[in-house]
Amino acid sequence: MQTKAARYTLEQINAGQILIDPDTDGQWQVLDVKLRAIGGAMEACTSIDLVEETSGDIVFSAPVAALTEDAWVTVSTANVVSTNLGQWGTVGKDLLLAVVGDDATTATHLDVVVTYIH
């Protein structure tokens, strides 16, 4: 089991980020996710999602209304979607951080903590 914790700038979030980059024949299984907006609430976008590359399968989706300043958003937060949490990703495909809708605004950073098996 591994945990990746990182702080991304607003520019990095809007550009999209690779969170897990498996080997060509590697796979990942996300077990837990936590997100926290820093420097203000996340605004303008619809949600911040963790998705599988190519298929776009949503592993975790946090609605923008939940991403208030300094509040951790987890699988137990209201309106969070975690349909594919615990499922194995497709062999060789990345796990991506993606902004849905308009670019995210107001917050300066996003803390991301992902616990997974690789």
C-alpha cells in the first residue's frame, strides 16, 4: 500500500495532473482519497475528479460546493461520488486529477492525498 500526498497550484489543477503513473503493465487500485482547498474555496468549476486515463471512469468526484477553504473532503463527505473506488484501474493507464466544467478559481492550491495499491 502506498500513499501519495501533494499540493498542487491552481494552474496545475486546471491543466490536469497525473497522480499515479503505472508501468506499461502496471495497475493501481485506489483505496482512499482526501482533498483540501487552500487559500480560499474552490469556485467556478463543477467538481474536481480523479479519473482513469482514456476511459474517463470516475474513481472519486468532489463537488465544488464541498471544497471550502481548509476543509478535508473524503468519501464520507455529502455528495461525493466514489463509484470506482476500490476497483482496479486498466493496465498501463494513469490516474488523473481533472477539473470538470469551467477552470477552478479562487483557491490557490489543492492538497491531494491518495492511498492506493500498485
